Amino acid sequence: QVRLVESGGALVQPGGSLRLSCAASGDIFSPNTMGWYRQAPGKQRELVASLTSGGWPNYADSVKGRFTMSRDSAKNTGYLQMNNLKPADTAVYYCFLRWAWSSSPYWGQGTQVTVSS
């Protein structure tokens, strides 16, 4: 069984920065993809960023140039560095981990990011 624990969500002013972490534990297999979705009130969940175990990144157009995802394979932890945050980035951010051969990801519990002055 796999468990994902997110941390790092907070209230931040526009233009500020945050770093989210997603620590995975359990039986971790490669190749895999780890990433982040977010869901704002009244909106559908959307993919924010992902990074394969082989190092291939993918970002939503709305965050390109502002968000950077990285992974520490030794710690089975992924990070989402978010810079120049905007009020539109306000959402609950969910970490996921998916094996390359599976369409069913594991999910974290979510962490709230609020961008407001």
C-alpha cells in the first residue's frame, strides 16, 4: 500500500512563494509519475504539474515559468516550488503518484494554498 503525505500549504500574499512537499511511503515502483492537481471551489480538478521518474516534466500553461516540480528519489519525495503566486492559484493541491503501467493513481489528502492580500 502507498501513502502520500503533503505539506507546505499556507496563506501567502500575491507575488509570494511557497514550496509544497509530497512524501510517498510504502511499496514504490518505477517507472512512475508524481505530480500535483488542484481544485478551486466550484471548479474541476486540474493538472498543475507532473514529473516522471525518468525526469520528464509537464506543466499546465497557467503555471509555466512560475512553478517548478522536482523529486528526491532517495526520499521518495516530490516538491512543487511555486513562485509569483496569484489569487487564481488559490486551491486545494493534491499530490498523486501513478505507476507507468497503471491508470489509477494514489492520492494525498490535499493541502490548502490561499493567495490573498
